[in-house]
Amino acid sequence: DTVRLVSEVSPLQAARVLDTVDDELASEILSEMPIEDIARVLGLLPVDRAARLVGLLPEARRAQLLPLLQGKDGDAIALEALAPFLPCPAQELRQTLRAKVMDAGTKYGIVGKVENPTNATVSLDGLSLRVALSPWAKDALGVWERRQEGLQYRVDCAWIGGSGGVGNLCQNAKVSVENNTATVTLSGGTLCSGCELSGPPDGVLISIHRNGQELDPKSPPLVALACPGDEMGDEADAMAAADEVGVQGRVTVEASPWFRPEGSVTWQRGTPDEFEVECRAEGDACSSLLATIRTTQNQEAIEVSFNAAGPLEISISSKTGGELDYREPIVTSDGFGSQVELSEDGKEWKITLLAE
């Protein structure tokens, strides 16, 4: 009788009654109510209580609630309570997540956004951001090598929030790293139709580092969305493919930092930002080349590193057009021979990579 009487009153009155009974009786009362009223009552309860009661509802009633709540006008609290029972939407979401190299090459930042282009609100509960990380690291002598064991990456979920009233999902996210794959799994939350997840003002959702050690600049992390139980898919294959390119085409050039500014008789020690690299090659060999210039660990040389997909020529020069140190740069590469030549005016080192 209690179930019948309460199920026939207004949603506000029913919510007040449910506050006084245990979860089992409350769910029995809800299941007897019209489906529209169930949604309204759930919206009047605390989220954790609503979630427990939804879990106790018959599966058929939960299925009836879903289309009612997924529209733009659906109650946020009731939908949050349903989130654990919704299907994982990884394939429905659209993401533009990518990595950028930060802090002088010692940190990766995952930036971009995840959008819900569907006409329904989707659950974020259990959704994972999987990040495939490079197995390359420098040895004690500063030479890049591929490590078979994991590289002990440290991963921090900085901020994942966004439009539609979504707070910082990092607060309850679970972070794990295994075999150079980082996984950030969200717990709870929903994303309304047309809404998006993004980072804070600096744009970084996830930060990755190895306690200040230099990270691979040419194989930045690849990010994909996944559901519980999903295997690593395209992003892992792409990282493996990119890594094979790195095996064959990694090039490191160590050059003297000394140069003499034009019109001066005094040699001075330059910093990485005082030098520039130019690529010359036929076809598209230079289009994807991204060279990094930094000081070596022993501070004795300027190091230029990049991945080359084929034979090409690069030049290293002072941005001010000064004369360079005549001591020949040291070129280390996998898969290429090299020729090094100083221009007649002494202002440019030309490094030619040759197919072996």
C-alpha cells in the first residue's frame, strides 16, 4: 500500500518520502511511478542516492529512462545517476587530442578537446584516454637508444573539464602506466549533446615527464579514446610505425657553439636560440622535418636532432650571419651516411645525408 500511495503523489512529495525510507523500498516505489515522474524524482535527490536507486531499478525501467534523459532538456542529476549504466561512447566522440613538447624537451603536454557530436547526452564513466609513449631515451653518454623495458614515465591528470557544467574530471580519474602506455580513466560524468571536454587556460589536460630527463622529441605521444576491455588499436600501431621510422632515420648533429658576429673580431659562445637549421631536399622530405636545437648535457656543444625519412641536406648557421667555428660537427645517424662541409665564407655548415 505504501508503494502504491507514494507512487501516486507528486514528484516533490515522493522525493521527500524517499528520503525517509531505505534504498530497497525507495527503488520499489520508483519502479511503480510513471517514467516521466521517475526522472523528475531522481533529479530532486542527491546524485549518489539517485545512482544507488537507479542501480536497483529493473533493467527495463532503466532502458525507458535513457531516451527520456538524453535529450538536451534531460535532468542532469538523473542522467548522472544513469551514467554507469550507459554504453561506452568512445566511437561516437570526436577528439583532436595531440601532444606538444614543453619545458625545454623534458615534458609532454596533452592538449586539444573531445567533442560530443551526437544528438544525445553520453556517459563518460569508464571512458579512457590512452597515451602511447616513445620507448626511446638517452643513455649516460647522451646517445639515443631504444629501451626494451618501460621508461618510468610519470603521468599527471591536470584538468579535464568543459562545457555543459562538466567540472574537473581529473579529481576522480584513475591514472596508470604500463609498458609505455599511460591510461587516464574517467569515473562518472556525462557530456551533453554539442558539448566538449578541454583543458584549463594553458590547454594541458595531461602532463607527462620523466623527472626532468629529456624526452623523445620526434615521436610524441599518440592519444586515443577507449572503453573498458578495448585493446590498444590504431594508436599503438601508429606509434610502432613511427618508432620504426625513428630507428632508421634518427640524426644527431653536435656542433661547436662558438661563432664570430659579423663585423666583430671577438668570438663568442652562442646559445641554441642563436642558431637556425634549414632543410633542403627534393619532394616532401623536408615538409615533416622538425629539428630541435639544444645544448648538450656537458654544455660543450650545440645539439641538433631530428628524424629524416630520406636523403636530404641541412644547414646550420648563426641567425645573425656570423662566422662559425671551423671545427667540424659530429654527425650520428641510423640508416644514412653523411658528408659535412663548411661554406666558403665560413657562415654555414652543410650536412648532407646519403642513403647507405
